[in-house]
Amino acid sequence: MRILLIYGTTEGQTRKIAEFCADRLEDAGHEVDMCDSRRRMPDLDIPSYDAAILAGSVHQKAHQETLVNFAVAHRAQLKELPSLLISVSLSIAFENGEEEARRYVDRFIEDTGFEPRSIVLVAGALKYDQYDYYMNQIVEHVVLENRAPIAEDREFTDWDALGAELDAFAASFAR
């Protein structure tokens, strides 16, 4: 199977997740074309793919604008394929965060008019070494709110769970 994987990343964790997905799918015998949503793709032929995966991270309660724009521009073609949205956020990493993470997906669907056949909520990462003072304050007071403080870089991604979800998605459209 030929799979299109488009991702949007801000701090690099979603790119790492996309690379994990591409490697796992390729190891299973699929051909994967992975593209950053910030890049121009003038030769992109979506109907030539058997499935599509869109992966994006949530920042300030929304997915990357470039990923949203891609989904809007190509929603009719994407609708014709088995599709998976991987939504990366910190919300899902915390107890009672699933509802909030689902609201981000609902907003993505509402903003784009594209409804993927499958959705996976994936926990992202905190990368304090990349944050300036302002971003550190947002993380501490908005993202973490009343949760226990986290003062060092931490990756929350559950790679085994993501792999299982990816395997299930690939099995769902295998011929």
C-alpha cells in the first residue's frame, strides 16, 4: 500500500511521531511518502495513494495552520481515502485530559470540513530547553494549570500504544 503522511510540527515531537509512523509502516511493507505541511507540494497526486495520515500538534488550542490549510485544500481528495488524524497534545497526557484533547480534534474537523475515518490522540512532549521565558510561563500557568509542576524536558508519547493504533489503521484498509 502507498500511504501519504502529512505532518505539522512546532517543536519537533510531531515530526518524531511521523518518522516513527513512517518507519513502522515501511517495516510492514508499505510505501510511505512523508511531507511537512509547511512545504510546497506542487506534484502531490493524492488519488495515487491508498491511504492518508495527517499528524499535527496542538498549540494555543489549535493544530498548525499549515496542516489545517492542507486539509481544507485537499479535503475532497482526502475524503476518498482511508484516513487517520494523529492529534498530538499534552492534554491527553494528563488525567481527565481526553475531553479537552477531543475538543481540539472537533475544532480541526469544524475548521477544515475534513472528517478522518480514524482518530488517534497522542501525548506530546514538554521541551523546556527550547522555550523562552514567556513560553515557560504559558506552560506553567496555562498548560499545566493546577497539575504538578514539571521543570525538565519530558516526553509523554506512548510509542507502544501509537504503534498498536497504527497497525490497526493499516489493517483496516489492507486488501
